Amino acid sequence: MRNIAEALRPKTLEDFIGQEHLFFQNSPLTLALQKNQFPHSFLYGPPGTGKTTLAKLIATSLNRPFIQQNGVDFKLENLRTQLKQYENTLTKPVVFIDEVHRLSKTQQEFLLPIMENYQAIILGASTQNPYYTLTNAIRSRSILLELFTLKNSHLKTILDKALKIYPTDITSEAKEYLIESSNGDARAMLHLFDIASQSQKITLPVLKQLRPFHMSEGSYEKDTHYNLTSAMIKSIRGSDVDAGIYYLACLINNGESPDFIARRLVILASEDIGNANPNALNIATSTLLAVSKIGYPEARIILSQCVIYLASSPKSNTAYEAINSALEYVKNHPNSIPTHILPKNKNYLYPHDFGGWVQQSYLTKPLNFVKKTTKGFEKTLQEWLEKITSKKNG
């Protein structure tokens, strides 16, 4: 197999496609490169967005040696050995650690003196947000740079370059599917192109044999994707079981990923059903987990069960409206907490010492965001609240 992705890897930042928000004329990062003062940085974003390529281009722009490590098999001793050759020189390498989120706390702490003394410029890459995977000490010595999913226009530019290097007979609809189905992942697009190009001609049926469904969200036609998704959600919200199943079948037939459909159902379970049937969220979440492990064709049955359950459930948007109302309020008012419920305040009344409930204020002034309803199980919850709070009048 040819390594088309490697052959197309840009040699300069000017040739890099995408992530225009990071390196543009006179941007702070561009100026830092020009002044040879680039900071320790951690690049994070979806696969195939150019994290490794960007790290190599930064090292090239700085004219520094490039040391590449991987968090999966990272060994402190190996890095010590590699850095030792630069100890008594003016050369400071760029150390790039892919999958940096896999480093242990001990391994991260080893990097601190290197970063503090600028023995090397530390760059890391991850598909996970480093804010949650790196220690505070590491983050305080670096900047976090988010890379976004590539646009279809970016993928088209990359594919056009590949076709110039490797001329291939490809139909226009196959080219469109190659771009659309890759969901912003340039590496995945080039890999599929590489395999498909073994055929005399790349056609849509050839590509669908290799990739029957889109890698993530998005049906073949964008309008169809959004229209069908919206129709399915509205049908379930309107408790029309057959319509919900119909649009689910349309989405599956159009190549929609089971993960995307399940994520939409999880959102609906809270937004449109909520505590009218609390089990709806459990069913939807279990569906999301199940289809991520199983996939098509069997995932269609799991999705069908979930759609029927959600469409048949009582509906309430109480939780949706409550949090929106509360967020709107806190945007325009400073946070305020009664002193008696602050940590270690001796005036706090522990409800369990009073049978499970005791009259006590939890706000500095009365606020009401949650509407009283009698929809489904919300009626039971409301009756319970009224029962325990009636003690104050008893």
C-alpha cells in the first residue's frame, strides 16, 4: 500500500490546509514562530485534523531537531537519553508526544523541569481535551490549542492534490462521497482513496463496498441529513410511533451512523421527556452504549426499540425550560449563597437529622425556575415535594 497521507504531508506552514484560526498573518503564534519563541503547546481535536503534521511543521519552522514519542509506550529513560545529546549545546529540540493524554501523573511531572528550563519545546497531541487529562502544573506552563474538524472544502483541496500526484479515474459522485463520508478526517479520506484506487475506476458502489456508512454524523446529502433528523425528533416528540420508525429507517438507509442517531435520542430523552418518564434517559443512554459496541446491521433493532419507547413515553420539557431560565438569570445576576449553607458553617441544618427534610432557606431570595406539572412521573415527584414541605404548615 502507498502511504498517500505521508506523500501529501506539507513541507511548510504555508502549505498546511485548515486550522486558519491558529496560524494567520501576524497571529500571536505566527509571530512567536518568527521570533523563535514558540511556547510549550498541546494540540487537541478530532482525528485527521493535522495535529502531528502541525507539530512537525512547527519544528521545521524553528529549525530544531524533532523528537517524537507516543503516550502509549512512553518511557522516561528513552527521553532522557535523547535529550542528553543536547545538554551542552545551544540546540534545543522539539519533543512531540502523541496521545499525550495517556501519560501518567509521574510521567507528566518528569516533563515539568524540562518545560520550566526550556531544555526542549514540549508539544503534545490528543483527541481528548488536555484540560481534563493534564495536570494543573503542565497546563500552567503551556497553551492548549484546539484543532477543528476539517471542512469539506479543505478535504476537496487535499483530494485534488492527491489526484495530481496519483491520477485516478474517479466519478464526480464518488469524489463527493469520499469527501462527505470522511467527516472532516483527512487521513481517513486518503486511506479510503488509496484502497479504492486499486480498482480501474473509483465509483460510488466501489466506495460503499469499502465504507457502507459515513464515519460519523451526516447523511450523503446535508439537507436530507438535517431534514430527516428533524422529522424523526419531531415525530417522537409528537408521540407518533410509526412516523418515528419511518424516519429512523430513512436515516439508516441513507447511511447515517448509529452513534449519531443514538446521541440525538439521548438529548431528546431529557429535553422532551425528562422526569415525566425518568427511565427514558436510561433507555436512550443504554442505546448509545449498545450501538457503539455493536454497529449495523443489528444496531437498527436497538435504535428501533428506543424510538418506540421514547415516542410512547409521556412528554415534558420542564428540565429544558428550567435550566434555560436559570442560566438566563445567572448571566445577569451575581452568584449568591446564604452563609449558613457554606462549608463548615455550624448553623447548617442536616436534613437527615430531622427525618429527611427540615425547613431551611437555600437561596438568598426566593427564585422559581422549575414549573409545577402533573405530567407522567413528574406528578409523583411534585406530590412528594408538597407532602414533605407541608410540614412547615403542620
